[in-house]
Amino acid sequence: MRTFYEPRDAPPRLATGAFILNSGLGKLKADAETAQGLHGMACVAYPFLKKIEPERFTRLLAWSEIAVGATLLAPCVPTRLAGLALTGFSSGLVGLYLRVPGMREPGSLRPTQNGIPLAKDFWMLGIGLGFLGAGSCCRRGVRTPKERS
């Protein structure tokens, strides 16, 4: 089976993919109170989400997380494409961290105790950006180490 990523990409893809997939699967079982909480916090950062019912928002979020997690875990998905999905998803989460009051210390990017769970989204953004810069053996003028010897 041919993989579309370098072996060095496997650990971060597996770690972030499993984390995001697990989070999405957990949200599929969310009760009404959890859905209200997730939706309420998202609406503070992104007011246009008020138009969506909390339960529907939570289902959409869950399926989005499942899709991003599965994309990262699937060896047939090129790393750049997986990086695009992860970067887009984690950018939204970083926006949540930056916009919701009480997540950061005043005048700083340092998280408060409440912000620590969201601060991890910066790591995912960094991983996603790193994947976007992943090389491709199919690029013109770039030879792989095997081709050089």
C-alpha cells in the first residue's frame, strides 16, 4: 500500500488525528446541556453561529472533528491536504481562544486556568502549518535522496 506522506509525518498525524477523532466521537453523544455550553461559547467568538440551534451546531462540530481526524489518520490522504484540513480547523479554535473573554490573562496570550484546554489549539495550528509546507517528491526540479545517488 502506497502512503502519501513521509515516515516523519506519521507521529504528528496519528497523535493529532486520534485526539481530534476522539473529541468528535465524544461530541456525538453530547446532551442538551453540553450542546448549549459549546454553542454559547462559540457564539461569543463567532456571533453568526447564533442562527444555528445548539444541538445541530454540536452535531456539525462533531462531524467536522471526525472528518478532520479521519483525514489525518488516513494514509491515502497527502500530508499537505491533511495539513490544510488541520490548519483550517485549528484556526477556528485559535480564534475562539483569542475572542472568548477569560481564556487569556489580560493583555497577554498566556492562558488562564480556563484557557489552558483551548491553548493546545496553537500546537495543532503549528502542526497543520508544518504539514502545509511538506515536500512532495513530484515537484519539478526537486530530486529525492534516492534520485540523487
